[in-house]
Amino acid sequence: MHDIIKFKIITDSKVNLLKDINFFLSYFETDNVSSPDIILKIGKFEPSNEGCFLVDHKYYIKDNYFYCKDQEGRAKWEVEIFGFEEGQAMINFHGRVLGLEQVLIPDYLAQNLILRPLIELKLLERGYTVIHGLGIEKKGDAYIFAARGGAHKTRLAMDAIRCGKYRLIGDDRILLGKDRQVLSYPLFYNLVMFRAERLRDEHISSFLDKVKMARYISSRHNRKNTNKIFADRSKLKKMFLVARKEGYDNISQRRINLDDAVIRLVRSNQMEMTSSGISSLGFVHFLKYMLAYCYVFPESEIGGYWGDLRYSLKETLIDLPLYEIELPYKYTQSILINLANSYDGGGIINEII
Amino acid sequence: MTETRYFNIHNIVKFRIEDNSNFINRKMFGGIFEEYINYFSDEIREEDLDFIVTISRKIKPKPSCYILDDKYYIDRGYLYTEDSYKLAKWRIEIIPNEDKYMINIEPNNLARFFISGFFIDFIIQYILTKKGYSILHSSGVSKNGLAYLFSGRGGSGKTSIGIHLVSSEGEYKFLGDDFIIVHRGYTHPYITPLNLFTYNLNPFLLKNLNRKKRAMMFFKKVLYSLTRGYAKFFTKLNPREAFPEKIGSKSKLSKVFIILPRNTKSDDGFTLKSISKTEAVEYVTHNQMMDSPYLPVYITQYGFLFPTDELARYWETYRNNLVQNLPDTVRFYLIYLSLSSDINKSFDKIKMVIENE
């Protein structure tokens, strides 16, 4: 991942129909990595959880180590993390989802539940923060729309690409480095490519479209074309905190102060660590694992994580124009036009229509 | 028909629960009131209430809210969401009204079991915190007007140590098994029914269980094994009925023990060390943060929109209160407890630490 962090996934699952969805971080796939920072092994394992502290009958914790058996809704899993706090991390994961996901995307749960949040912990150690939101780029300038789920992020992203003036940094995650350097962090990048290249709008109407999509994302692609659509490096120009409001037809915008913005971004990241990404599997779990670890080792790196994140965000965002935006409940293309107007005085309206 | 009850916890927190669910649900799936059975009160004037919980048949979000993650409806001072745990499902709405909170909950039948643990407990804690009190997830005993608390997560043995001391020789009184209220160096007992499962049942408690409860307990154990741990139901025992002569009163806080259980096979199953107040505050705060699974998450969502509101700053207030309410004269200890060692021996060692002063 941008030469900041290297990870390796080893899985024992044989079926792999929807590769890009199963490995949603495949944008960062390379042929080989030497000495990875994180190794994720998916498959049965024997835990080495002797001599652990036991929290709530279920979390096994010792220095730099975490193990538990857990379940929620249709999913059940067992996970072990060596190097939870520092050094090279090694994850053993064995889990099942009762449902179609198990066949189509057998390795998704492990990555979304454990790998993704663990990457975020390790990124912060290296001075990078992850923002949950949409990022678009124009002539090297990055605009970030931080938001919780359901705030039209993906639709906005796709319409922004289609209008031809923007490239995508990420439609759900953005990587923010020192000196306002913005790095791409696309999830499901082939899905984004497919939508950008083959669909005229976000409405996947026919069954045929779905079949095409499935074919597209399960076939091999040439990574060379991605830079038409994705912007790997850019400079943060403005940041917006976005929320959707019911019974509301306009877009309203106001300046907000740094302290509030930073707390809000931290809250958003905390919420992200409670979500699994699989529907009907609501409240999970990495945040709980972190809490359990902090409970046993309050002085640990993990115990200081949220404070460090706050500090790091504050350093990066100081003196940057920060806004809060309310978006209408229903999505229309005019939202993008209005947003564009709000930060660069328009000029692209005609091209979009 | 509506069933209404008033509750008063030491004149500190006063609330009302209104149950509007139908008669059959109430009979089959239990009442919501039993958890606070020791704090039943006569009617309380509306303006003295801190919060009102209404179990409703139908609730929906108020219009023109912010919507986060497609399921949290939030406006300043207002929160609505739908959520679930295993097969339990609920809708919940929190509305501040003048100086009190109104909480509407629409549970499905299974969710009735969790209303007190998931929501009402936390709201009581929230009100206590707001009023400058601290609440510690711990069990507690008192002797000669001095209080000793045992803070720990589930499975740490905090209930067992409390019961062990109360049932042993030496005039120990019971202060509570789940939450202890602390204010300016003094503890207030908070007696709720004990949640018994086979692993925390000792001879003293067994003696106090009637035949019906013993049978229920056996049945629940079988159910637990059959469902491989999915269906876990506790048996309730109210200490105020079971051993009324052993219930303590307001006492001066003397010692706090933080218990961390360990799965080692080594023989030194018990380690005790003195820790600073600062360290203890961290343990206690994290313990509390892990304890309520849902409302803290809702508060975090709320904090995404209104980061400086009282509601969003709850944990900050909680930590500050602890620093205020735990005086510097209190001694703090950390205990590593091996699960394979003889637990009663370890308890006797704790008793020695309490009595050696």
C-alpha cells in the first residue's frame, strides 16, 4: 500500500468467484512482498492462548497478543492476532457466514473485521491517518467529503468520475499523510472501474447489467488503466463533513472549527471499527477487541490510539478550510453541481449536463 | 393496558417505567421492573423525575433528522435507531424534554429480556454521572462503616468474592454485585437481583434458592449446552429477600481491588500489587466502557454530529467524576487471579489484605 505498509493474505478457500469483492483491497495487489508488516492467514488454526488474561469469559489477552471466539447474527469466527500492538502482525482467522457470502466471498469477513482495522492501527504508527469518506481529485488538488454511511458517497464519486473532470481518490476511505498529502485508498476498485466505464448512471437496471458486472469483476484486468480513474497522489485543498438530512431539499454549508472537526472524524473512525460490512450483521467488534486489550493494558499503544489519532489529525488539518455540509435525503445529480459550485465557483455545470 | 411503576434510588435518581405492551407479552416474556425491584417507590411528582422509560407498541423517528449509516436518526438532543442482538430486535428513541429524558423503546418479545441491561442501566449511570456521582462496575462489601470494592469484568469472580466474604465469618455486609455508587469518598449500596449461573453458585447461595429456582437453573444449563452457548439465561436471586440481614448501608470507601483473571497453569495463582489512583481510574473507566454494549455506540454516532454536547462528552465526564469522587486516602490494588488455582484460597488472601490495616 503506497510503500507504507505491506500485507499478505494466505487463504485456504478454493472457490473464488467474485475476486474483487472477496479481496476488496486488490488495488494494492502486487506479485510478491518481502517481509510483510501484516500477514493474514485464513483457515483452521490452533490458538496459542496459554497464560492469557481472560476478559468477559471470552477475550484472551497477553502482551501484544489477542485471541477470541465470537459470533454475531449469521457469522461465527475465531481469531488470533500476534503483534496486535507493535512489530510484525500475524493474524490467524477461521470463520463462517451462514449464507451466500460464504460461497461468493469466503475471505471477506476476515479482511473487513480484522485486517482493515489493523491496517489502520499500523498506518497511524507510520504517521498516516485514514479518513472515512469520499475523496476526489482535480489537477492535483484533493477534496475530501468525510461522512458516515448513507450520505450519497458512492453516487457522488461515480458522477464525479463520469463528468470527466475528476479522478477518484477513494469512495469510502482516504489516506492522509503529513503535509496534507492525500493517497488513494480505493475499495473494490474493479467494481468502480466497471461502473465508470460501462454504466451511464448508477442505476444497474437489467439483469444483464448484473451479469456483465459479475463477469467484469471476476476476470483479470490490466492495472495500467487505473490512473485514468484513480488519483494516487494529491494535495488536500478542502475538507467537508457531510451528513444527509431528511425533509431537506437544499445544500447548506458552514465553516466549522478544527477541534470539532477532529473529534467528529475520530468518532466516525470509531464507528467504522464496529461495522462488519455484511448486512444483518450489525454490531461488531474490533473496537471491543481494542477496548478489552486497553482494559488489561491501559498504558499500551492501543490504549493511546484514539488520542494519537486526534493529535495527528489536528496536526494535519490545522489552518485548512473545514466545512460542514447538509445534503438532501434524495440523491440527484444537481448535488454534485452544487457541491462543485460551493468550492470552485462552478464552471463545470455544462459539462456534467 | 398500561402498567406504570415509580423508582427511587437513594433519592439520587428517580424514574418511571411505563409498560404499554399487551398482557400476554408481559406475562410470557417477563416484566421490565424486576431488575429494580428494591427501588420501587410510591408515585413521584412529574417534575422530580430524572427520566421516563416507555415501552411502546409503535415508534418512528421524528421528521427532518440527520440520517447516519441509513439507520441512526439524529437531531440536536434527539436520537432514534433500530438495532438487534441475536434474535432480539428493538427500536429506541431518546428525547430530552425540559430537564428530563424521555426514552421510548419498542422491543420484540425477546428484546424485553435485555431492556434493563442494555438501556435502563446505562441511563441510570448517565443520570448519576450527570449529577456528579460515579458508578463503578464492581461488587462491594462493607465492615465497620468501611467499604471494599471488587472491580472486574464478567468472569473475574467479583460476584463470587463478594458472596464469599458475606457468607464467611466476620460481619461483612453486602453492597451490591454489579454497580456501586460512589460520591465524594462514600459508597451507596445498589442492590439488584444476582444473575446466577452454575459457575458462580456457591453453597451459601444454593441454601437460599428454593426448589423451583434450582430446577429452573438446571433447565437453563441444559438449554445452554444444547444451543452451544447461544441461549444463555440467568436465574435471578434478590439479595434483599435472600439475606436481608446482610445488606450494608452508606459506607466510607477504603479499598478498591481490580481483578484480572488469568488462564495460567502455574501454581502462583494469585498476585497482588498496589497501584496508583491514576492507573485505577484507567482500569475502572475501561471496564465501564465495555459494559454497556449499545448506547455508547449510539452516543458515538451522535458525537459525529454534535461533538461538544453533554451527551457526546459522557466518557470525559465519567473520568473526571472518578478523579473527584475517589479520595487520595483510598488504596488501590491490582489482582492477577489464576482460574485453575483454588479460588477460595485466593479469596482468603484478599480477606487478609482487607483486614490487615
